[in-house]
Amino acid sequence: MEQGLKILLVCITNKNYGDTIIADCTEYLMHKALGRADKTAKVLRYSIMSCDLHQIRYVDAVVFAGGGLIKYEHEDFCERISEIVEEAEKCGVPVFLNAMGVEGYDENNERCQRLKRALNSETVKAVTIRDDYELFKNEYAVRKGLRVKPVFDTAVWADKVYREVPEKSDVIGLNVARGDIFADYGAADIDEEYMLAFWKDLTGKLTERGLKWKIFTNGFDSDEKFAVKLCKMLGCEKLPQVGSSRQLVKYLCGFKAVVAVRMHACITSCALGLPCVGLVWNDKLRMWGEKIGTPERYIEPEELNADKVMIMLDRAMFEGGKSAGAVSKLWAPYELKRFLKKECRPRGAKNEDRPSDKIMEVGLGGIQHKYKALNNLCEMRRRLENGCTVFEADVRLTSDLKAVCVNSWSEKNLKMLGIEYNENSRLGIPSKDFLTAKYDGKYKTCSFEEVAKEFAVRGNARLMIDIGIPPKEQHEDLLKETAKILKATGLGKKRTMIRFQREKDIKFWKTLECDCTIVYFLKDSTDPAEREDYRNKAFAVCKKYGIDTISMVAQTYTEDTAELLKAKKLKPVILSCDKVGDAVEMIERGAYLVGSNFYSARYIKDLTT
């Protein structure tokens, strides 16, 4: 097998951490196939919904991690698959679709037919199917020479990937999902009211039998909302919302057996050797039960009642957990290794300009392509350890005038912190409340002093401070507090930048005598006259205060603007890009720094060089 391959691993990225388990297990199998000794091989995760097709030109192969992607009635995965395959075909990059779930076929549906055309592209070298193999083989796979094989979902490797072992437990795990999930997939009579009554009946019967139980979800916000409603009705506490795939696996390891709605609560339970009863809201759960030889444990909508579940749960606990056999588990890794060995060789484009050197981690770095601008200290440290050197931190004052790192005191942010928004929230909340809160109950907040102290001992790292537009009541206090912390930690001009959007902020900052590079903001407008006015005012401010760095949003940085800034000898800082393609375009246009909401400088370095 070739050394030093770069593989783009296309994953479903959301708060259903069952999908993350798929990605983790597929990446594990890929590294095994590539060989642990090959330290130059790189597996780069790509969010399927990112539409960041520019990345494909840099890689040697595209691998879809797996999951229920071959469908056209729900979600937009069919469109994203088609776009990725079409771009890979243009770039001459081979594609492998791993452990795909198939949901239906319609020769009169344009979305379905576009997906079919993409799947039969010459650049698609092989497709492995986890469920409904016959439908795919008979209806989708029409190109002669397209390799199609049945496999197990790669989550059957979860026990090897996470190395977590089930504890001795007397608790039954109850994995719930949103109340309308059955109705959305055709079981119209099973609505939220039905599911609330079902879980109430089931928990009552478990309690009567002296069995303990705990309610949990795979992490989806809509599932959590239903779980909260259910627990309020039952007068119980649910397990906290999961924040990682490993946490979901640990939850499962704490149970004696599981009753589950979500498919990967079922598959992962089976991989861990736990008895599991599944509730069939989608054909894929039935097919999973049939595949592992326990179809009776997967209960159809027309039989969904607490008595039936109790009978099957007793049987499952008596017979024990069932999963893929040792030999059949090997089907997926065999096909994956065959593709990597037969079809892949170094071919991706290289970018000699090293765009990663100009990438700035916005809000101290996005997390898992799910969160941006959380200003999380742990994520910042992780990126520093990975060689990232330029960061942006959002700094605001709390209501008791402490400088903290938060993007804004918006209703959305406070909701994520579990704090109610009110008319006084624009001036922040008490520092004690903020610093003890966690975003979505998982990600810690931090003070600006903590961030500054961390940078003070990192000699090669630079920090840009964004204060936004401070409320007039806090304008001077925020600047004073920021300057005090910078002076105390010794972060000087070469290490620190501060971004202002108003001249009065610059004027007051100058009185504080804090040695720091000032970055001004260039506003934009669709009205040509107004745009010209904004430019003239910004250039005048830069000239007046000796500012040589100016920031703007990506839409402002057109080719004309780039030429104008070059003539004015102003260094452009672009905030912010969600896509690698946009960031590279800005850098090629002449940007001094480009803020990236999700992708780290390390990721872009691994991708482009």
C-alpha cells in the first residue's frame, strides 16, 4: 500500500453521537488498513453538510464513513453525496462509500435519480451496504464493474475503538427519541402523546418488577426536549445530554440491558455485549435485528406496547447480547483495505503558499463542527498543542465588571448556558453564574485572565481580542479591565492585537498606554455611495492613529477591495470563514490573516501541504 495517503473521511456531523460512533469506528479501521507504522498517512474529517468541495482537490481519496445516507425523502444527504462525487470526478479522486444504509428507491423522483447517477460514476470504485443490499444491487447499481458488497455497520467495532467494558449493573437504559419520530416515518397513530404513555407504562412495569431504569438520548436536541418532557411527567431525572461519542458509550456501559429507539444505541449496545430491545420506527432497525439473528427483539409499530417490550427484554437478558460474528465483522474492514490498496495513490494537489500559516482560530476554535465561538479553554489548549499559533478571543464584561470570554450576551448564548434571558442581559450576568455555567451542559466558560495567562507562557502564540461594540455603560470599564490584564500578563505588541469598530474606543484605548497592535473594522454596504463613505472614514481613522491592519467580513474582501488595501498598505484580516475553500481564496487574494470558525490551522496544513 502507498505511504503518506491523505483520505477525506465524509461524516455526518450533528448532535446524534451515534453518527460520531460510526465515524470513529471507520477511522479506526482505516488506520488499521493503512498501517500504524505509516505516520505520514492522514485521515481528515469532512462534515457532509459543509458544502466545502474545495477540499477534495487536495486529497488522494474520499471515503464516506457510513450511515443512512442513501435516501432522498428525508434530509439532503442525496444532494451532498451527488455534489461530492461530481467534484471528486472532476479532480480524479477515487471514492468509496462504506457501510451505507439504503432507504427506498423511486425512478420518478429526480433527487433519487441524481443520486443514482452519482453512485454509478466511474470515480466511485466500490460501495458497501449495511442494510437493504438487495434494493441497492437491483435498483441503484447499474454500472458494470461497480463493486457492491454487503457488510455490517462499522459501529460493531465500538468495543475495540473505545475499549470501554460494561460494568456490573442492575439498571435498564431507556434510550428515547423525539415523540413524533414514528409518525414521521409512516406510523401515524404513534405520536408524541402515544410515546409518553408508552414510556410511562414501561417504566411503571419495570418499577413493579423491582428493576431500576434511567432515561437517556443519543444527544439530539429534539430527543432531549422529549426526554425532559417525559421526565417531568414521570417525576424523575434523566442522564445529562451527551457531549461526545465516548460519553454515549460510557452511558451504555453503565446498564444491564437497553431498550432503544435510536439505531446506534442498539448497535453499540450489541457491540458491547449488552442485551438490547429495539423499537422499529424505520426499516433499518428491523434489518439490523434480522442481520444479527434476533429479529424478535426489534418490535414493530403495530406491536409497540409495554407488555411486548417486557417479554422481549426478559428474553434478551436471559439469552444475552448478540452482535455480528467474528468473521462477518471483518467484511467491512476487508473491503476498506482493498479499496485503499487497489485504488489509492498520492495524487492530491499541494499548496506551496502554506495557507495554514495565516489561519486564525476564531473564538478560540470551533468544536466538532457543531459549535463555533464558544471561547473554550480546553479547545484552545488542544489547538495550541497541535501547533496552531494565532487565536481570536471574544471579550465582554459581566454585570459585575469582570472580563470574560463570551461571543455576546445574546438570548441564544444564554440559553446554551442554561440561563434565562431578560431585559438586563445586554449588560451580562454575574461572573459567578457565568464561570460556573457550561454550554449545553458540557463546555466550560472562562475568564479573559485565564486566556491571557495561558498565552503569556506560549512564546510563539498570538492573540487577537475582539471587544465588539461595548454598551455605553461599560465602554471604559471593559477597556480598562482588558488593558490591566494584558499589562499584568506581559502580552506586548508583537503578541497581541485588539480589534475596534469605533474611533472613540481607539481614542480611549490610547490613554491607557497598553502596547498592543490595533486592528480597525471596515464596514460595508450594498449601496455604492455608502460603501465609499465607509471606506473613506475607515482609511482616515487608520491614517490618524497609525493603524496598518484592518478587519472585515469575507463578503467585503472583493478583488477590488484587495487592490485598494494593497495600495493603501493596509493588512487585511478576514472574519470569518466556515469553509476551507473560502479561507484559501481570501489568502490567495492577499489576506494577512483569515479567521476560521471550524477548521484549525493544523487541519488546513495537513490538508493542503
